[in-house]
Amino acid sequence: MEHGGDIESYRGSYRGSIIDFSSNINPLGIHEKVKKSMVRALDLSDRYPDRHYRALKKSLAEFMGCQEESVVVGNGAMEIIDHCIRMFPGIYIAEPCFNEYGGIAENERKAVRRFVMEPPFSLNVDAFIQNMPKGVLTILTNPNNPTGYVLRNDEIEKIYEAVEARDGYLLMDETFIEFVDLHDMDPSLGFHLPRMIKVRAATKSAALAGVRLGFASMPRDLKESFEKHQLPWTVNCIASEAGQVFKDLGDYFEESRHYVAKERRRLMEAIDSSSIGKAYRSEANFILIELKNISSKEVFAFLLERGILVRTYSDKLLKGYIRIAVRREEENTQFMDAWKSLERSTVHVHQATEKN
């Protein structure tokens, strides 16, 4: 599976409705305030949005806790990341990570330096710094996708100092930050730093994958170059109106964090108590599972037959792993029941093989 959320490619494989565990969207769904703002936006559809998105940037700056002058917006976080990658001769990434970073850079004929993390995929900061090239864009996801691992403030500060010393820039992709218990990190860290870019999106945290709204804080010199080369009106009026509500959704994001944490624990306990998988500790709304005695292809097919779509990987680093989203309680229970059935069928197969 190239990306999560590609549910249309698999509808022919299962006649009933499919629960999409491959896409990591807020299980609480779209907030009513956001829905109402999008309905109101329909009355604005006969005119161009403000080319400079002044009201949107002001609201997002308040939401993130940064200066309004540092905010850029785009058609999803990917547009922003794409433009950032284009501004540098190369990138430095820690894998496993979101595969589009390397894909974009390679398509643009940029140099790609990869630091490979070994299981359990926690970042060795000292080794990462030791291998860091000069003058490139270092990209880190926090929390990491697909592992859910979170970098602490002191680790980010240490990496940033190394980036600055090498005349580079650090891009922190914080797409899943709203799901993290912030006891070990400060989401405002880096807003004032001259070589730090912090990217977020409405896709995951606000369950607006289809609306496409990304936003970021970046230094003035990069912002000027970014907006100079950005096409006008890449954010439509519906996304713009929705984004202006985020600053009023503190209770919703807090409820989402607690809900995800509770359901994540349930799922991880079910996985770890089985004989066919190990759940990696995650601080996000998804879980990476290392499979035991069964292939990801077998797991994918078994679960899809029961109307459950999970994320699989084709690269060597994650061969033998799957990723699942944390969804609603009843859907997570369905996954857990299917997982138990998978375990029973696997045990029966092994017992039959041993007898033969």
C-alpha cells in the first residue's frame, strides 16, 4: 500500500462497508463549529479568497502561539513541505518516516541523505547529528510517522543547534502534534528560532483530510521566498473559514487526546497479549505493529475479508510491519475481535503443519 486512506482501491475486495484503519484521522470527527463555518463559507464561493489570507493567518497564529508575520498557509501540509524541499539543494531525513519527503526530493533531483533507525526505531540523536550534512533541509516528524515516537524538547534543541552550526534549516512536521500528551515537550518550541520551520495541518487533528489545509511558521527570509513562488489562492474559502475556528477548539483537541490515549491503550494491550504481534509505544493516534509468525500480506488479506483496511509497507525497513489507526471504540473492538480470530487461525495452521 503506497499511502493510507486509499479505500477506493479495495472496495471490490469486500462487498460490505470497510473500516479504514490505514488512515490516521481524528476519531471524534469534524467539530460542529467547523461544520457550521464550512456551511457559511458556501456563501463566499462566488468570490476570490483574500489573496494574503490575513484573517486565516491571524487565527492560526493565535492557535499555534506564534507571530502572525511568520505564518504561511497551503493546500494541505504537503504543499508547504513540497515548496520547502524545493528551496534547498538537498534534505536529511531519519527513516522510517513519511515516504513523500524522499519522493519529492528525488523527483526534484535533490540530494537525499538518509539516516536509518534500527528497531525499536527511536532516534539516536548523537549519531543522527554526526551524519548530518551541511546546508540542507533536515526534516523530522514529531511524533514520528509511522512509529509514534516523540522527540523531547532537549533532543530537538540539540538537533537544532547542529543544524544551525551546519548552515542548514530544520523542518519539524507536527501533523500529529494535537494527539500528544505534552508533558515532555513544548509545542511553542522553535517559533522564534531563525532556522526552524514548524508545519501542521487540519487533515489529522481536525478530521479534515478532504478539505486540504496546511499551515506553518517559518523565518521571514524563507517565508518571502515561499510566498513568492506559491501559486495564488491555493486555499479555498471553505478551508479558510474552517481554519479560523481552530483557536476556539481547545476542549475538542483535549477531548481528542484523552479519547485517543484510552483507545490506544486498549488496542496495544490486545496486540501485545497475542502471539502474532508486538505494538510499538506510540504517542500519536496510530500504532505500528511488528508481526510475529505471519506476513503482512496474510494479515492484510485476512482483515480485509472482514472489512478492515490496514496500512502495509513495501520497503525493506518495514517489511513485516503494519500500522493501524486509533478509531472509535466500537470500531477498535471490531479490530480486536478480528485480531483474535487471526491469531486463532494462525495457531491452527501451525498446529496442522507440525502434525504433518
